[in-house]
Amino acid sequence: MTATALVRRPGAFATAGVLRTVDHKDIGIMYVLLGIAFLAIGGLEALLLRVQLATPGEQVLDPSTYDQLFTMHGITMIFLVAIPMLIGFANYVVPLQIGAEDVAFPRLNALSFWLTLFGGVLLYLSFVAGGAPDAGWFAYAPLTEPAHAVGTGMDWYIFGLAVSGAGSIIGAINLAVTILLMRCPGMVMGRAPMFTWMVLITSILIIGAYPMLTSALVMLLVDRQLGGRFFDPAGGGNATLWQHLFWSFGHPEVYIVVLPAFGMISEIVPVFSGKPLFGYRFVAASGIAIGFLSFGVWAHHMFAVGLGDAENAFFSGTSMLIAVPTGVKIFNWLATMWRGRIRLAMPMVFAIGFIATFVIGGLTGVSLAVVPIDLYTTDSYYVVGHLHYVLFGGTMMAVFAGLYYWFPKVTGRLLGHGLGLVHFWFTLIGLTLAFLPMHLLGIEGMPRRVWTYPPGMGWDWPNLVSTIGSFLIAAGAIALAANVWRSLRAGERAGDDPWDAFTLEWSTPSPPPSQNFDTIPRVRGPRPLWDRKNPDRMDPQ
């Protein structure tokens, strides 16, 4: 962080200090670095879990430690990696894309980062305060109730997620207001970059979904500390109430981490295809449709609890329906590439990898919308494989594409292509080996959350292959770290617009000045920088 900030604005941290900065670019960098730090921690947890499951009867971890690690791995990757990294990209890029000098509320923006960091610290303090949460990242009752839960891990879960969630809500309000009220002259929403569109929809989802989680956490705290019985059937409560509240947040949460990834791909594919985004309005409208429908599909996580045939049919239908606007985006990206002047720079390589892996995750998701299939595979490794294909094969591949794309803007230097290819192939092959066998394991009956398993079940070789794949992903991460380190020290100078891009962030120096723009830009089309470079060929919109 300090190195990139000093490259961008010499002496900035020396005068303002990291603890006092309110510059959206500094906050964005800090968010991304926070996500990277927790990615390393969550990745280490994943490797330990995979080592334990590599062969039958392993004793690398004891059952209690295993339960704590898989719980913290899930919490970390979703709440402390995916969301902070995507909010970090949004913080840095969106004000530049819309021609704004800063975000609407700079001090609240800083507060959102520190709350997110503090929430993560609270969660990890649980390891030294009696044990981490061990009931799974979605913490189903009655495992969290006092009669069943041992130790204080779930209390740390409550406070950590509540604090980090407050940070996410504040950040979402800030980004939404910035996009709605601080666009430069001429940038109507019909000309806004697609990443900006997706961040706006994501912000609305956060504002709508996170209060569901917060209310559930408050109720759980009352149960655990004040003798309440919201989720305890023995005391007149209802254990499925937690599931309804959690998944009312949890399924919009999937799109909270996926929609900004869609926005990144929608920026990268047109630039490296040499064409405008095919069906701009359809892509924006499909994002709105996804946001709206995401609030009506939560109970497809609950087919096995016995809601009833009518409820199952409704949520099965809405789950299939939400695949339609998602598929629209896939076809729009492919149509954009069709007969385009494809440049296989690293952002485009990762964007193509994202499309391929996300399609696999999406198709397995549609299969889980079919009630009989879901009932057969629920709580099995089939679901684990699907989740990882969507959140890692999807979101993280897009994050890597965005990192290679915007790294020159942040630092003024390009990431190396050779090490980038090493990173890509290790990651793609690794995630395929790690997550594809999980689908087979689920079909073969392996339940998730098992600490070990006996030989002769047919689970041996898929688990071993999955473990090998996880280490290949780690090798790819090491290649990325080496690439970043080398590029910061002696990378190729990028210039202001190394990709011949379309949007306003590339019209500023690399790295940008503290005020973003010397003069507020005026926009006359949907590709403002391209229009400026090609005044005789301006887009008609």
C-alpha cells in the first residue's frame, strides 16, 4: 500500500498518515490489501483442510480444529476477501470513471474500511479467546444455541460480522450516493461505464440484504446471552427462522460479490476486443433484473427442511428464472468478442477464463434449482464444488482480470506477461482439479463438513486430486505475488492509457493526482475517452 501510494502521490502518507487518509484512492488500495491479507489466511486454512482430506483416515487436524478452520475459511473468503476486494476496486475506480473528484462522503468512506478491518480482527481474536466459531459459515441453529455450542466462538462470530457488516452498509451508501449525484456533466446513467452500473446495483443489494443478517445476529445474541428463544424449538422458537433470515441475506450476497465481477468483465472484454459492449442496455437491464430477483430465491437453500410443495415449486422457478439475465451477460460478452480484434493481454486472458469457469458454476447452480437433484445432493460436496466454481472460478478470476487491468493505473507500471501466464495456468488448472472432483464426490455421497472418511468409499482419488489442485492454486498465488513485487520495483512503465481504453479513468495520469482531474471532464458519448481520441468516429448515443 505505502509503495503504491508513494508512487502515486509522493509524501501523501507522510503528511496525512494512513490512519487519517480520506482519499478514495488510498481507501481503495487499503481495501484491496486487506482482502489480499485475508486471502492468504483463508488460503492457508483451505490448504490445511485439503491436507486433512487428501487420503482416508488422516490425523493432521483434530475434529475440533477442523470444524473451526472450515467455518473460518468460509467466513473469511466471503466476508473478508471477496467483499473488501470488490469494494476496494469500486472505491478506486468508480469516482474516476464518472469524472468525480472524490466520493460523496470521504470520512464515512474511511470509517467503512476501518469497521471492516476491525470486524475481521474480532473474528480472528476468537482463536485466542477460547476457540473460533465452529458451526459453519452460515451457523445453523441449533448448533449455535447455548445448549449445543461450547465456548465463545459464536459470540465472536456475531460481533465480527455485525461490525464488518456495518462497514459494508456505510460503504454501499457512500458508493450509491456518489454514482447517483456526482457524475460529471454529460454522464447520464445511459452513458455510465458498466462497472459503475454493477457497483450501483451491488450497493443497493447491500443496503437491502445486510439488515437481514444484522437482525438475525441480534436475535442470536439475545438467545445466547439474554436467555431468548428465537431459534430454540424447546423454548417455543423456530430453528428454520435463522435459515430464512440468513438466506434472505445470503442469496443476494452471492450477487453482491458476482455483480461487480460482471462489471469488470464488461469493461475488459470490449477494450481487448476493439468493439463497444454488445447490447449495453441489455447488460445493464440484466444486472437490474438479477438484483431484483436475488431477493426472491433464498429458500432454494432450504428445499430439504420441508417447506412444502408449493413453496419448493415457487423457489425452484425463481431460481431458474434468475439464470436468464445471467445468461444474457454471457452471450453479450461472447457477441462482443465475435469478429473483434482480440488482444490476449493478461486482463483478457483472465476474462476468458472467468467466462469459462463461471458457466460451469452457473450450470451446476441451475441443476440445484431442480428440487429432486437438490434433495439428493444437499449438504454434499456437490454443493461445495458449485459454490467454489461460482465464488473462486467466477469472482476471483474476475478480480485477477481487474487487477491486471487497473494495476497500471494505480502504480504507473505494467504487471509482467510471462509471470501472468504462469499465474493464469496454475490458477485455471488448479481450480479445475480442486473443484470439479467435488461434484463427483457429492454424487458419490460424500457429505461436507466431515473430518475424515474410511477407505473403500470411492472418495480416495477425487479427494487427492482436489488437494493437488488446491496447491496448484497456491502456486499461482505465489507467481502473482512475485509478479507484483517485481513490477513495483522495475516493471515496464505503463503511461496514462496502456490499453487504448474507453473510460475516463484512463484519461488521468498514472497514478492519478489527488484531485483526480485537473478540469472536470464533459462526456458526449458512452465511450468518453475513445470519443476524445476519435472525434470523427464518436458513438451516436
